[in-house]
Amino acid sequence: MRSMENIYICLASPIAVSIICLRREWRRTMIFILAGMSGYLMAAYVTSFFAGLAGCSMSTTSHAISPAVEEIIKFLPILFYLMVFEPKKRDCANAYLLVAVGFATFENVCFMTYYGASNLVDVLIRGFGTGAMHELSCCTVALGIFLLWDTPWLKVAGTFAFLCTAITFHAIFNIVISGPTASMWIGSAIPITIFIIYLTFFHKKLK
């Protein structure tokens, strides 16, 4: 865990400096990326706590605990952004994607640090598969916010439903890629394929 903290300091330091130097719109971009990276560090702590509390194995933690913790923590900075600043829905969706980018980037760096980066195929699968999964999960909740946030009686329940959908997708992805090689390849290709289709629909909704 200590090495993860050191990696976080190394990656977060230049981003924190850039936040001070950049103008408002660019500064906000870097803040959300940093929030995503910070979210992954927090998710690691929370996941370890619940896994230890329940006595779960590594596979059970990855399949049952980690998806819920990670998706909820990724949602928290966006919820704060919505409640405090009341941004436009398009800005909120873009912010959510930036949080996902920061989260996935830090996760991939930690993965390569622990397991090595000598196998290019594994790195590509990890980078595009897991990265697309995190962004697709955030797009799912962002779409819920975009469609339902103006309807008071649907705002809370609808957003929660979309968040549960993202958690379920995340859990299924973790289960599929933990299988044999063929399963890992298929599981990694699914988020990228869905993301391309889904992003086309998502952009149409934002217009």
C-alpha cells in the first residue's frame, strides 16, 4: 500500500501544480482528473477494509466488493459538483468522464508497477479494456443524470438505478476477465465495442 501512495504522490504532484497555473476551464479539467486518481487511492483503502472485515478472498473482493466501492467513489465528486455548483448537464457528463480517466490511469499505473509491463498484449488489454470499462460505467451514470436530473421525483431513484447498472456491469467485467485467456480477450473487447456504440448515442443525447 505504501508503494501505491508513493506512486500517487509522484503522479499527483505535477497535476496539482498545473491546477495553480492553468486558467479556469483547464484548471477544472485537471481537478477532475486528480479527483479520479484520488478516488482510486481511496477505493483501495475502502475495499481493503471491507474485504478484511468480511474475510473475503482476492477473487471475491474483485467480483463483489471492488465494483460497488469504486463506482460509488467515482460518483462522489460528481455528486458534489452537481449539488454545489449546479453545472450544465453537458459539463457534468464531461466531468464524469475526466474522473474516469484519472481513476483508470492511476489504476493501470499501479497494475503495471505490481505485475510488470513487459508483455505488450497484457498492457494493451489492460489499458483499453479496463480503461473503456471505467469510462463506460461513468457514461452510464452520466446518461442517467442527463435524462433524469430535471425530474425531481426521478432524480434520486433514477440516478441510483443507473449507478447500480454501472456496478453490475463492472462486476460482470471483473468476473469475465478473471477467466481463461479466451474469456479475458472477449471480456476486454466488450467494453470497447459497447463504448464506441454507446458513445455515439451519448453524444447525440448531449446535443
